[in-house]
Amino acid sequence: MKVDIQILGRTYGMECDEADASGLKAAASHVDAKLQELRKAMPRLENDRLAVLVALNLCQELLTANKALQEVSASQRLVMQMIDEAEALVEAGD
């Protein structure tokens, strides 16, 4: 399926599965918003440098979110372990 997305006023035709189209559009919209935001802050910055800065910022956001997710997963495993131990103690007391 062909999806047209706009980034910095340019239209790009992208091929993707139909199931991925809405995610691709959302990603393009997010990238465009970040580029527009940085463009306002640095209007003379060349597009390639602008793209690199936005890519680095988005990567940093992704890494931070991934780290937070890993911490939540570790906490969930700890809670599940505590529940299992509590259940074992209850069963042992019966």
C-alpha cells in the first residue's frame, strides 16, 4: 500500500503494509513536528543538520523510554516473585 506523508513541506510516497499505515503516518507526523520545532529555534540550520539533530533527539527519547520500560518490567518481575512467595507461605500454613 502506498502512503503519502509530508515532512517539512515535502511529500514522500512510502510503501508499507496496510496494517502499518497508521503507525507510519503517526511517526511521520511526529518527526515533522520535531523538525518544525527545531526549525523555529534554529531557522538558518541546513536541513541535513536539522535532520541529524532531530534523529539524535528522537533516539535519546527512545533509549530513555526503553530504559524506563525495562525498569518497570524488572519491578513487575519482583512483585510477581513476592506474590509467589506469599502464596507459597499461605499454602504451607494450610
